[in-house]
Amino acid sequence: AFTWCQVPFVYQVRDCAQPSLLLSMNDGTQQHISDLAITGEICRNIFLRNGRIKRIDVTLPPALLFTE
């Protein structure tokens, strides 16, 4: 885990087919992104440090990190 512009990014390695992001917003809602890319709007909210994005969970399959 690390923080970027005061937003925690928490990485998890799980057996899954695709990497994904789970954005937890300050209003209690969550947004699931089935990719490792975020929109310009999300980037803007992170860089502005406006508190709208509470946390980002990153889920990665082991194949992306470990090779034999």
C-alpha cells in the first residue's frame, strides 16, 4: 500500500482473470473498473486532493507479478 496525493492505494494479489480497480468514494459509493486505467476525472479528483476519492484498491493476478 502507498498513498498518492493523500489517497491510499492498496494492492492485493488474487487469483483472478483480469486486474481491476475498486474506487471507494467519500459519499460511500464504489466504482469498479475492470482495467488498470482511470479516467481524467478520477485523476483530477486525486490531484486536487478534494477528498472525493477515499481509497483505491488494486487487484492483480499473480501472473502479472511473478514469472516462472
